Amino acid sequence: MNLIRSVLHMLWMVVTVIPWATAVVILSPLVGSTRLYWICVGWLATAVKGGTWILGIRNRVSGMENLPLGEKDAAVLLVKHQSTWETFVMPTLMPHPLAYVFKRELLRVPFFGWAIGRLDMIHIDRGRRAEAFNKVVAQGRRLMAEGVWVIMFPEGTRIPRGEKGSYRSGGARLAIECGAPVIPIAVTSAKCWPRKAFIKRPGIVDISIGPPIPSVGRRADELIREVEAWIEAEMLRLDPEAYPTGQARLSRLKPGQD
């Protein structure tokens, strides 16, 4: 049954993304970037609703009160990355437009890549790290001044359930450069949508939004360590069966400990 559901959901996404992306490409010279963004979010909402109806995946969100309230308040969202699910879900939850930082190769993906290429997002060449970070800071500062939040996955790639990747400091460095707070977010999507898996399972995905962490006057290494400690502690709380040795590992993540 899960195989059939997964096939149907894939077909649902393919059938809906083609006309939606085509419309985005056609409309891009005619409408503003913000309106175009929300048109794209409409497709993401369609994909997520299809995930609920077809796959039986439901979201349980907590911590929305931790998000900045001002129309122009800046924020850098640093999110646990376990599957494609959170990349679809986050824009449908957030009250501000989001700008993803992603590798430019994604722009070549038919229809989906063509559509996101029309959006004001931050696509980088990972082979040129210094140049890429300068672009992230310059574009991120401009976007956050316009009320757009920047979203990044500090582990850099999708991480299997129960595991922890190496947290990179790029998002913390961006927040410090722009004076923006960091919002840590834990996500248990791999319970239903495992990394690189075609077959998905019904269930609940917990999305926990943490309190904002100020970046002013901080060092990037200590800031990202605080983000890592919060996210990984929250992952242990939300999905304890995935972390059988979680308490010992968690003690090594507490800020201030070596």
C-alpha cells in the first residue's frame, strides 16, 4: 500500500508542477517577485496537501510564537534536514517570504528548477566557496531588509533519521554579518519520508520552532554550536526511539562544553 501511495504522490507532483511552473515562467516578467513567490508557494501547498491526502503524512507544528512579529524583522532560519518534505513545508508555514540558499545545479531540474530560477533566491556555486559566501551575505542583507527571511540547512545535506551531520557555520556567519537573529528549527520528517527513499510512510512530522538566538556580538563557531545543541536536543525529545544513545551524545553538545 505504501508503494502505491508513493507512486500516486509522485504522479500528483509531476502532473501539478508542469502547468504551475509553466505559469510561473510566463508570468515572471509581468508580476512582482513577492507575488510570484506566493504563486509558487501555492504549488508547494498543493504538494503538501497531496502528501497528507495520499501518503497520510501530517504536520504537528509548535513554536510559531517564537517567530519575529514585525513586517520587516529579519531572521535566518536554520533547519534540521532529513528529507524533501521540509523544503516543501517551510514556505507554507512561514508568514514571510523565504529565500533558500541552494546549489545552482538545481536550476537545471525541468519545470521545478525553471520556476525557482525566476524567484529572488540565493543560488551559489559550491566550488567557489569564498565567492559564494560573499554572494550569500550581499543578497541576504538586501533580502532581509525587504522582509524576506533566509533559510538554510546547516548540515548541508539530508541526514538519515537518528544521525547528526556536521553543522557548518555559514548560516551563523550570515546572521552575524546582517545582525539578524537565528531561528533554530527541528524536523522529524525522516519518520515518514526517509532520506533518498521513494517509499514513504504515513505518520506525524513534528516541526518545532525554537526561540530566536541573537547574533550581535557573537562568534560564528559558538553561535552555530548553540544552534546545534538546541536542534539536536529537540530531535531527541521529539523522536527518542531514533536516538538510543542520545543522552550521552547530547551531553557533548551542550554549549560551553568541549
